[in-house]
Amino acid sequence: MKKHLVTATAIVVAGLAVASCASQQRADGHFRQTTENNTAVAREFFRVFSTGNVENILALMRDDATYWVSGSVPGFSGVKTKTQLAKVLAGVGDVYVGGALVLTPSMTIAQGNLVFAEATGRVELKNGRVYEPRSAWVFRVENGLIVEIKEFIDTKHSYEVFLAP
């Protein structure tokens, strides 16, 4: 039952994304690539990411999308495929009180298919620690879907909260 509910929710979110993109499509059916539309995609990513629903997060990304995190924090840093990101998000969600890191973008700048954003976040972990990232993000958007994300984080803070003894 739970799997069907999650699948149904993902289908609804994907449908809403398609519907919201309908007004962004040209007459020939292609996505209208504008900085405003690309910024809306990035802002939608933050909104959906903050729910912790992995399927809905991934629905915003193209199948060949990549997700890169700065630094050398084991399990976090480096490039991940969409499939690898799904596993990381599911695992991290299990350690959060409430299941999600809430991210709030404070500023966005777009040029072409790139969107730069600053964001802050906060989440309590089940181990009693608090994660409060301040991060910078670069999204590459094509045809209404995210194809690349680069997340620049304070790796010392991430290590101290998630991995330090």
C-alpha cells in the first residue's frame, strides 16, 4: 500500500511539473528556455528537496543528471549519478528528525541555462546534532529538467555533524 501511495505521489508531482512547464513550452512543444523558467526549476528543487521525498526530488532531474558536492567528505563529496543520489538521499533521510533537510534559497542569479543560488538549511539529527548548512549551488537546466547540480558546502561542518565521533 505504501509503495503504491509513493508511486502515485511521484506521478502527481511529475504531472504538476509537466503542467507548470506547459506554459513554458513553445508551440513546437519544446521547453521555453529562459532565465526565469530556469530559476523557477531551481527554486522548485529547493521546495521539493525540503520535503525529503526522494522520488519527487528525482522527478525534477533528467535521467542522465549528475550531482556533485564539494570537498572530500566520504559518502557526500564527489560526483553522483541520479541513481547514486537516490541512495544517498534515502540514507540521509533516515538520520534526520522529521526525515528532511529544509533548504531555503536566499538569492538566485541566472544566466542562460545556469542558475546560481545561495541557501541556508537546518535539520536536527537523531543523534542529537544539528546540521545548519550555508551553501552555494549551481544548477544547469535543459528543457525544464535539471541536468547538473553542483553543491558547495562547508565540508568541516558536514564532517563534524555526520561523521565525527
